Amino acid sequence: MKLSKGALVAVVDGEKLALFRNEGGVEIRLKAIENPPIEDRVSGSAGRRSSEANPDNDTQAEDGFAMGVAQVLNKWVVTNKIDELLVIAAPKTLGELRKHWHKDLQAKLAGEIAKDLTGHSTDQIAAAVEKA
């Protein structure tokens, strides 16, 4: 996958967010940037509740975190802090993020990679971007 210089890469799972800027041109060179505060949410999407398939509140907390991440990214897009965005997220988290994307964010998405890469090195993340 090709990214423009300055593109933002967000690596997300249900508990963690890592943000990077692409400082390379043709070659992907990611540099970590500081994470913004993510507002804690009690729950994510409406309609989710504990059941036999979801015996505890972990899923709601993860959905709530994804909702908070989407809120921050939406705000950055509408205030022109993001020109291009690549999201790499665990598949379930990516599904939750998509529910909350602003239409302006969708227009700036360079792509999505449904893979959990939180906790991986910057080089491993850059390699995954290049392969996508």
C-alpha cells in the first residue's frame, strides 16, 4: 500500500492506540507520535449486552474504547489535522470503528488493515503496510 508523506497511521485494538506519521515518500517510514487522551466510554454501540456469548463487560469496554478513538479521529479530520489516514485494527475493533466514522473521515481513509498489530514494532507495522 502506498501512503503519502505525512499520512497518519492508527493502530488500534480494544484497549490500546498507537499513532504514527509516515515520514517516507515511496518507502514507508513510520514515526511514533503522542497519543491524544481517549475519553472512557461505559459502553460502545447500543444493543450490546452481556449474554452467554458475552459473559462479561469486556466487550462493552472495548467497544467503548473504539468509539472514543473514532471520536478523536473524526475531530482531527474535521479540523484538518489529518489529510490521509490508514487504520490498522483488530477485526472486531475495526468493525466497531466503522460504525462511528464521520463521512469526512471516510473520504480521507487511505485504507484499512484488519489485523491486530498493537504491541508490534514500528518495523513490523511498516512491513504490514507495504504488503497491504
